[in-house]
Amino acid sequence: MSAKGWMGTAIAGAVIIIMGLAGLPQASAEMDTLETGKPVCLDCHRQPNIHTNEGVLTANAFCNGCHAKAECRRTVDGKAVSLQVPVSAAKENPHHYSACIHCHTDVARSPHKSQTGAECRACHSVHGESTAHAPHLRVDCQACHFKSKFVELDPKDNHVKLAHSDLESMPISLADHTLTDVKDLKSCEKCHFSDNRIGAPAAVLPSKSALCILCHNSPLSMGHPIFGVALLIFLVGVLATLRFWYLGSVQGEENSLHRKISLSSETIWNIIFSRQIFSLLKMVVLDIILQRRILKESVGRWSMHSLIFSAILIRFLLSLFTAIIFYFHPDGDWALALIDKNNPFTAFANDLLGLFILLGILWAVVQRFIIKPVHVATENQDNIALLIIGTLIFLGFILEGVRILVTGIPAEIAGYSFIGYSLSKILSVFGLSWKSIYPYLWYAHGIVGALFVAYLPFGKMRHIFNTPLTYVLEEVSGVRNEKRI
């Protein structure tokens, strides 16, 4: 191309660039206004790139043009309510690098009013059991994390939200964006007090323990000290059982405990990496999970064991699956459904499996004290085991009924918890202060649960561990005692 051609191309390009720049809207920290002094549409609806620092400053300048002024207010029931959000408020919380419209995603609209409020879930995941001792899925984030102490239960969606009025029904401002310290349990008392209007328990309850994972979604924490005591007793029992197992001979070794453990470990690893692992897995499924050997001896005894053991096993596996899936994808549909007590599947599954356990307990009582078959001998250990498990399940159902009653969950949601909902209707007849009673029921259920864990290695329930181990040893050695069940 000749020199004149290059010059012509450069001039044409420069003209196009200048014309394009002249047509772009100018981002400015100052609001563009008409000659009347009123904001124009683009002051709000022109969206800067809020993923840059400059864009955040520009977007916030639009909002501060009105909301930073003391005269920014609205009238509610004849009372002026401030909508002022001081510029300094953004600098005093973790969101000082965020644009207002990062959270208030729908305010740039006509009329200028948010329909959804701040969308915290756009950035933050739902917390599990450990953060606030429960997921609190029916509580909006602002109700806990904002300093305003007034909350209410919205009947439209059954969610606890920041209230727009105080206890005297006077309108209040929600413009204060100061965040509260949720690690201070005092902040929980805005909901958890005796005369609350949202159906919360009258006391701030401790967290569930990791030991509760046998039946419930649980955090990776010890919770109340009573669970720590239960775990200590459980470990002492397990160590005593292991010591008893190693008193005898292990592959000819009778003296050295270290050698016995070494030989046992070597045998286990050899089995895992051999074809024998498949026959071992088959035995686990048929003889331990499906309890084939018990079925061969007695259908009645098998049905009793299956109702109790299988239901507890399924609840444990469901809790474990929930913990795993929530860890990797806390905002997924499955995770949110499984941690939600009011989800149809979770509510129905928990009540159904709990009912199976209770039916198994009742069937065992009938066999032991009414039918009295030859192979059943009444032992105190059996009776204690039945009493502990039965009391644990019974208190669990009562606790669920009271929870449904005090939280006021609508029938179309609560009905999936078919036993808990039925109990809530029965309990409502008594007219007691169930919000105040709920904490006592929670502690009673927790104490019995801790007792259940502590008693596992000592009483009749230790066969939960002993019997599977015996089956495994028989499979490994190739010597099976069909009478040992």
C-alpha cells in the first residue's frame, strides 16, 4: 500500500474512534441530572462494571446521591422512616469493596423499591449444622447478621425476617447496615426468648455432636460436654473389647500384643488385595446387612433385628451422605434438601425410619414378654438396650412434634412428617408453653443419645460390633459356625 493509502486508513480509523467515544455514556461519580434537578433514568439504570474498583465506586456514588443524605426517608403510617445509609457504614463491614447493587440486585427499577431485599446467597453459601447450631433455612440472613433486634415471621413464605416495626408496632428504619457479631450467643437472643413471635425455642441450645450422625445431620464438633463424656466412655469400652479379643492366640502368636496386631493387619491387607475380598463383601451384604443367618433360624427374630438395625444403618448412611455432599456442594439441590428438616423427602424418611425402629422395639417386647419363644431368655442387658433405644426414638418424635407446633409450619409442609405433625396436633390441645418446654426435651433427647453411645460397647448392643467381626474372622479362616449368630 502506498503512503497515501496508509494515511487515508489512519484518518478514517481516527474518525471512527472519535465518533464512538463521543457516543459513549460518561461514567462519573457525580449524578447526571436534568435542568429541573431531578435524576434522569440512566442515573440508576446505567449499570457500570461493578466487578472493578472504579465500577464499584461509580455505582455506589449513584446510590449515595440520595441515601447518604439525612433527608432520604419515607412515610409509613404517618411516621417518617429514615432510609439514610451513611457512607461510613460501608467502610465498617466486610462489604466495603462491594457495590450496593451487588446485594440489592433489583433496586434499579420502577418503582424504585426492592422486591426481594438483599440477595446474600448470590455470594454466600448456606451454612450447615456447626455455624449456628442448625442450618436455620427458614431464617433470612439479615435477621441474624444485622444489628436490628426486631424480627418477625412472614406468613407469606414462612420465613423469619427483619421486622419493619418494633414491639409497639411502630415503623422502624432498616437502613443500618452494621453487622452483628454472630459468634456472641447474645445475638441469638433476639429470637430465642420466652415470648418471641416467631416460634423459636425459648433458650439458645448447644450444637449437636458428631456422635449424633448415627441418626442426624451433624457438625464436626463435640457439642455439649456430655457428648465428650459419652465418647470417652465409648472409647474405653472399645479398647477393653479389643484387649479381650487379643488375649487369645493370633496365628500361633500367644504372647506379644504388638506381634498379634501386626499379624492381624497383615491378614487384612492381604485380603483387601486378593480375590477373597469379593467373597468377604458378599458375606457383608448377605450376613451382616441382610442378616441371612438370622433369617434361616427365625423369621420373627429376623424381622425384629431388621426393623431396628436396618433403619439405624440407613439413617447413618443418609447422614453420612448428607455430610459429604454438603461439604463439596453446599448450595446444590440435594444438599439443601437433605439438611432441611421440612423438606418432603427428609421429613418423610426420618419419620418412616424412626417408626421402623419403634416397631422393632415393640416387636421385641412382645416376643420377650408375651410370646416368650424358647430361644429368648429375659436378660437385664436386653431390657436396658430396648429401654434406651425406645426412649431415644420416643423423645425424638415428641421433640419433632413440639418443633412443628412452636414454629407454626403450615400443614402442607409439615404433613410429610406424618408422625411429628400428628403429635403436634395432639400436643396443641394441652395449651402448654411449648417454647419453654422444648429446650428441656432437647436436653433429655441429647442425654439419652449420649447414654446410647456410651452403652454400645458394654451392654447387649455390643453385638453390633462383635457379630460382624466374628463373621469376618470366620470368612477369613474358612471355618464357619452356623450356630453363632
